[in-house]
Amino acid sequence: MTDADVSKDASRNTEYDVVVIGAGPVGENVADRARAAGLRTAVVESELIGGECSYWACMPSKALLRPVVARAEARRVPGLGEAVRGPLDADAVLARRDEMAAHWKDDGQLAWLDAIGADVHRGVGRLSGTRQVSVTAADGTVRHLTARHAVAVCTGSRAVVPGLAGIEDVRPWTSREATSAKDVPGRLVVVGGGVVGVEMATAWRGLGAEVTMLIRGERLLPKMEPFAGELVADALTEAGVRILTGVSATGVRRAGQDGPVTVELDHGEPLETDEILFATGRAPRTDDLGLDTVGIEPGSWLTVDDSCRVEGSDWLYAVGDVNHRALLTHQGKYQARIAGAAIAARAQDTPLLETDRWGAHAATADHAAVPQVVFTDPEAASVGLTLAEAQAAGHRVRAVDHDLAAVAGSGLYAEGYKGQARMIVDLDREILLGVTFVGPGVGELLHSATVAVAGEVPIDRLWHAVPAYPTISEVWLRLLESFRG
């Protein structure tokens, strides 16, 4: 039922089994699991139903990246490369991006929530006490909701913009502006070398912008294996991106209303650009959530157990980015499935599978098997622990590496293919703790690695998982051969 329908009946009972604050993919999945269990559910949303992923992150960013990466790969195929030497049609790319973001309209997402039987309340949702949520609509009216069993906070995170001198007048880009811009900037400075930074540098350089990256550290993608950042940096440099490492922006100023932006640096001469993107981290959207009414500091990340229930509470859940476990859409949706099942079990007095590490009520993958694909050229894909993380955790491990270009499938995929694969083997249990692939097209290899890591598949059994020839996945055989010697 939509909020318009709810508003027609002011006397409608506003007591629910579950109240979900935030209707992004995470909130939608919590609502879906709660409704599937027969629980009466309300969803509160202050912006677009579908959330950050649908309109300002996953979908529009990958729509921008796909033609850039497809052209780069096509150029490496003999007989095809000459046919794709020209520039991309930027207008067509942006138009497809708009389609993939549903033109920033949420009718389809609203219809889906209506179809599963969840009530939607438009407005700003805030906690107002134990199991209490107030919803302030755009016209100022306030509706009070009560949750019999659970309130799930699924409000996500927001981009952090540093408090540099002149920042407000510059109107900097964050990930939202970078994925929804209506025109290709002539020049773009990207501050930050994480996933958003490298993906947006790839996209806008491919669409014709002159791109400069400012990296405070010494390498890109610092949370992945070192070779991932190195290979991506090489490709970005080859594509014409200027990468400055060990440097930070110290101030910005824009000339007039729409003039160029000058970026002051702690080392080196100032830069001039048309737009500047800050991809420098995320903060939880909990500052205006009413956390103080339930004894929690506003603006904080919410610490949860493996069922995503907030520590110290028997009714409050925090699912997705707000719990700071794994800031990825697919991981948040996974948490939502776990949390929804746990909420339903507790509401129905069903014992939780608390002793089962990989059971229906424990988001164990958040610790052991988080997959991620960086959609650059080349792609970087990883799951589980890096070598450094495994060693820091005290595991006795061995890293096994293989040149991805040295398998037949890679040579067929592209001329001059460059890539690398690594698996991290727990030597005591002989299972995989982590896998990383870097190279064109490797994103589609990742789920096999995720199954191996999450399933804790023994190395001896993986030996019997025969990769098809000639595919890039034959790298699995080469990694296993290297391990066995």
C-alpha cells in the first residue's frame, strides 16, 4: 500500500510487526523477508525508493563504465580493433545511464513494495523511543508508527567531503554528482584512489575528460592486493589519466559562479580543473535518526551482532552500510536476508541457529567471504582475505600467484592480455581464505572463488573441479598445480 493510500485513512492502525527505515535495496530486502514470514511491515523513505544503488551508485556508474570498458576490450581484438577507434557517443552513453537509473523516478520500485504488501510512508523517519518511529512528511505532518517486534535501520551511508577552505563555493562532486552529471567535463580532478575514484576516473576519461587523480597514499585500491592497484594504475596512465601520489588537496576555489576550479596542493603547483570529485570515504546516515532517544550517539556507526541486531537491544536492527561491516550493496542485501530471517524467527519464538556459523541467522560472510568487483579496465575482483589480512589475523598461509595472461583463454580474449591471479591458502586446513583476480573480464570469475571461500572447499576437492578449455577460468587449474608443486 502506498503512502497516498495510507493517508486517505487517518484512523488506519499504525502498529506494525516491523518498521524499516530506508527503502534502498537493503530496506527492500528486509521488508520482503518480513512480509514472506507473514509480518505486517512498514517502510519509511525520505528520498527515492530504491536508494543510492539504483540512482547514484551501482546502476548509473556501471552504465557509464560498460561502454568504456567494452571499447577498450574490443580494441585489443585483432580484426575488430580498427572498427572501434573513434570516440564514444557521450550523449548516447549518458542517455543509457539515465535509463538504467530509471530517470530518477521510483514508480517501479514503489510498485514492487506494494506487490509484496508492505506499507510505504514517505517522509523522514526518526526513532522516537523504544520500538517507536515518527515520520515527518514533506508538508510537515507527522505520523507515529509502533513496531511490535523490530525496527530495522537501513539508511545507508553518505559521501564525506573534507572541510577545505572554499569547499562550499566550489560545489564539489561526490559519487552522486559523478554518476548523474548531465555533461562531460573538459577537465576533472579526482581526489581519492579507492573504488569510486578509480571507477569514475575510468568512466569520465573514457568519455573524453582530461582526468587527474590525487592520491594521498602511494597506490590505488589500497584495500586489495598490491598488484591490483598497480595494474589498474598502469591502465589508467595508458589511457591518459594523470596520477599524482603522496599528495593532498589543501584548498579549493572557483572563479565566479561556473568558472574553473583551482586546487591547492600540499606538494607541487596548484591545479586548474572544471570539476573536482571527492571520493574520500563514507559516513553513516544516522545523524538525524533520533538515536539519542534510545541511548545511542547520533551520527555513529551502529555495532551489531551477526544477526544484525544492535548490541544491547532486543528490537533494534542495523542493516547495510550503517553497521560498517561491508559497505557493498550485495553484502547489505545478504545482511537483509539474514536479519529478516532472524526477525521472523524471534517474532515467532523459533530458536535461532546460533551455533551454526553458516546458518540462516548469521551474516558470517561479512567476516570471511566478502566479494567485490571494481569495474575498471582491467577489472579487479576479490573475495575473502588478502595476504596481509590473513597474516595479520594469525593464519599460517601461502600465497599462490599465476600470470593470467599465461592461460589459453586469456590469449583468445584479447591480444596483449595483462592480468594476475592469487589465492591465499590456509596451510593448516588446506582451504582458501581469499582469492584475487585482476584482468579484463575477471568479474565473472569471482563467484567460483566466492563459492570456494564461503564453502571452505578443501584443496583436494577443488582439484576435481575441472575448468572448461579454453577459458580464462583455467587459471584455477594453474593455481592448484602451483600449490601442489
